[in-house]
Amino acid sequence: MSQKKHKKHNSTPNALNKDPMKLQQTSRTKRMDTLPRNLLLSDLVILAASQMMLDKGMISNGMADFVGVVGVIMLIAALYLLFGPKNRAGGTKL
């Protein structure tokens, strides 16, 4: 019978598992800030609700357009806060 060869896996996950301090540091740096995350979530909910109300005939096209513009502004603000210039404390410069 032939024996199966085992592939060697990348050693970085094992190195992170051995050192819990590195694991904490990498998990902190990969997290999304709460303000942009909440802005994106509320933007999604508002746009979905306005589209549903428009489909049901509960709001006019002008109102749906206004909500869409507000949604785009919220999206741009969230992306700026997420990817904009950072200060030394880890937050965005305002």
C-alpha cells in the first residue's frame, strides 16, 4: 500500500498559538472600529427600509431619493473613519 504524504502547513498560525500576546495584538489590530461599523449597519438598514417602503408605495420617489443621498453620505463618512488618516492612538484624525 502506498503511504500518503502529509503537507506541511504554514507555521504562522502555530507561532501565534504559542504566544498569546501576539494573538491578542493581531486580533486587536484586525478589528473594525465601532463607529464605522455602526454607521455601515444603520446605513444598510435605512436604505433597505426606504426601498421596502418605496416598493409598497408608503413614501414618494423624492423622499426615497433624499434617504438615498443621506445613505451615501453615511457610507462616505464610515469609509473615511475606517480608512482615513490615523492618529497615533489608533483613531481617525478629525
